[in-house]
Amino acid sequence: MLDEGKLVNTVTRVGELLVRGEYATLQALTGSRRLTADEMRAAVVDYGRTLTLPPGGRFTPRSVVDIEESRPERWSVYVDLWTAEEGRSDLTLELTVSDSTGEFYEVAIDDLHVL
């Protein structure tokens, strides 16, 4: 069962690292699954704007879809990113989060793209 508080904490942690440009830390956090640090950096640079925290400092998922019959339980999550120039931007963070016993869900960054 999805813990919404834990999910918000997880996506906020990932979003904060993106805003700070800590791509190597994100790559390590995700166990080098899916996007590399260089691919994340390139997506942000190509977008051409300055990532920032959303109002209130907490990232919230735009959509969450249960990945049926997955063990451990997993969810596909889309998160809107924010920029200093635009506010809520067209740049979207696409994640897969997996159930875990820790404070945060396990995360894979599937994509970082304009949606």
C-alpha cells in the first residue's frame, strides 16, 4: 500500500538533489539504474532554465500509477519540476518507486523530459 507521506518525502528528496545539480548523488541514490548523471545534467542544460524548489519547498506527484502485481510493490510517478523563469515548468521527472522499509522509497529515474 502506497504511503503518500513517504512518497512526497521521496520525490522531494530527488527534486532537491536535481535543483542543487547533484547528479552524481542521484545516480548513486538510484543505483545507476536508468539515467546516468550525465544524461540528467544534459536534460537540465538542454531545457535552458534554472531549476528551483516549488512554492512551499515540497515536490508533489502529478500522477501515480500502480505497477500491478509487482513485488516489491512499485509505482510509476510523474513529477512537475519548477524553474525560476517559469514557475511550474514543462520539464517532467519520471520515476519508478519501489516499496522499502526505510524512510524513503527506492527510486529509479526513468526520464527527465519535456511533457
